[in-house]
Amino acid sequence: EEILHVQKLPVSGLNTNNDKLRLGGEALGWKGDTFHRNAKNCMGSGFCDLGCSYNAKQSAALTFVPLATSLGATLLTDARVDRVVTEAGRATGVEGTFLDDARQPRGPFSIKADLVVVSGGSIMTPYLLLSSGVVDESGQLGRNLFTHPGTPVVGWFPDERIANYEGIKQGYYIGEFSGVLHGHDLDVLIEGIGAPPAITSTIFPGFGADRQTNLRRYNQYTAGGILLRDHDPGRVEVGNGRPKVIWELSAHDAYRLRQAMEHCAEAWLAAGAAAAFTAHNKLTMFRNTRDFAKLDNVGWGAGEIGLFCFHQMGTARMGSQRERSVVSPTGRMWAYPNLYVADASIFPTAAGVNPQLTVYALADLVADGILAESGGTKG
């Protein structure tokens, strides 16, 4: 956290959108708090989701990458790894392709290595390992894909300028219904979010003139995102030259998502919203809690509701039994003495909170395991 400059956001730093979520939650007596953020000298410019123009957001590019290069690491940019090479039960290196500015191939490369660590994320890591034909005795490689499925719930404040895309967009969360924080069975977080109209209009409800009318009111809308700790996973397979992701919202998770959406709408109404609505294709407006019954008549399948895939986890799960897990408790693939995975794919199940620090912590755990198993020392 020190390297990332993690700090708790004061209430005074909340933008109007997040403060409305706070006020609504507090009016209902629900537990909540401001986020801890990896930001330094933040100006509240509102570009968090597009890349911070002022480098206030302390991403790995500004923190761990410079730290690694200062300690002797070499980076190959625009270099796509296509295959992990194995021989006689060991990883011997990687093969890949250099790409030009248009992401087209411009030549191959090959790297020999005594030890290989794969960190491609929960989609690309299993795709690379499966494409490479590595041995996975458990059959779990590519399976157990969790995504933190979420969807926005919007509050309409016709007499106020909200502009949810201005300031610090993700500042406050309602944790009342969190299993991790408060032991609640629903196991969701309700978080303040925001984005420019060009992004959110892609999942905005309604059609034609109705949709246009609603978009003209964009500055009057608050936005809250549901972060659901999904119980039913999908999987990643090798497609035609690219990963094939197979995932759908299960009936059980859709039921929980609906409850969370109702709670978010309830918070907006408690904060003074004239109405709230969801991201269903069929515009579904709530002016009071009795209107939640309208959700009985909307669809929850593909193409019927706008969903976000906030965080991908799983697909190379960690465990203590090789017949049930892809990697060991040190992040090493069971069949190889020198092939490791260090990213969110080693989560055994979905996390119950935003997983950034957990990913970093697991990477540190894997690094310790590498040193212990290779006889190295930690610097």
C-alpha cells in the first residue's frame, strides 16, 4: 500500500454522485464507507476509467514497473507470447511475436529461461497455457471463471446537476449486504460509479425517441454499480486463434442481482431521487419501492440487461490438492518444477471485494514461493 500510495478518501472528496449514495445509505441505516484509493495528488479530473491524464492514479506502470526495471528487469513491449515451451517436464522458455503499432506481426522472438511466470490475467493465462499443451492433471485449467457481474442502477434528480462523470467517480460504497464485510447472505457491494455518456450510452435502456430523451437528462443522473460475488462460474477455452469465453448469468445469481438492484434503487429514492431505473433494454422506472414488482416482467438473459464484467478471477485456481487445483499454494503448476502463475486466475473462488490488493498480495506470495523453492533470497 505504501508503494501504491493507498489512502482513504475523506467524505469531503466525494463528488455529488457518490455523496448521494452515502446520504441514501445513511438515511436507510445501512453500513458504508469511502474507498481506499491508489492515487497521489489526485485532481478529480474524472478520467479514472480512461487512463489518468495527470498520472495521479498510481498504476503498476508508475509504481512496480519502474521499481522492477531499477532492479534490473528488462521489458519487451509490443511482444505477444504465443507459447510456453516445455521439455522433459520443465518449462524452458517462451516463444512469441513482436507486433507493430497496428498490432500486426512484425517478427518472431524466442526466450530461453530457467523459470517461467505467467501473468496474463484470468482470460489470457489459461488460453496461453492450454494453447501450449501444458500438463494439468486436475482438468481445472480454464474452468472456474468468476467475473463479479454487475449492472448500473440510475437515480434521477431532475432539479440538480449531478454529472456523475466529474470528480472522483468511485468514492463510496454501501457494504451493508457484503458477505465479507458484514456476513450478509446476499454478498454484494453497491458502489458509486460514473462514466461519460459515450460509454454508458451503449447500455442505456429504451429505444428511439425515449432513449434520446433520457440521454438528454444525463447530467441529472446518479449511477451506482452492483458488484456481485458470483457463485456460478464460466470457463475459458481455446477458440480459433483467440480465447473463447463461455459464461452466463445463472438463475441463482440473477435472483441475487435483482435484490441488490432493488437496494440500490432504494438508496437513490431515500436520497431524494424522483425515480430510479435499471439497465434493462425495457425501460423500467421506479418511483417507489412498490414499483420493484416491475422487475417481474423484464428479462434477465443475454441481450435483455446491460451487464459489466468488473473483475475476472479463477481459471487457474490455487489449492493444496493437485487433483482439484491447477497450481500449488506457491503458485507453481503441479506438473512442473519451474512454471508459475501469478495473477487473478489463481483465485480459488470469487473475491467478495474489489480484488486489486489481493492480486498484489498473491503475487508477493508466489514470489516468496519461487524464492523458497529455487533457493533464492528476497531483496
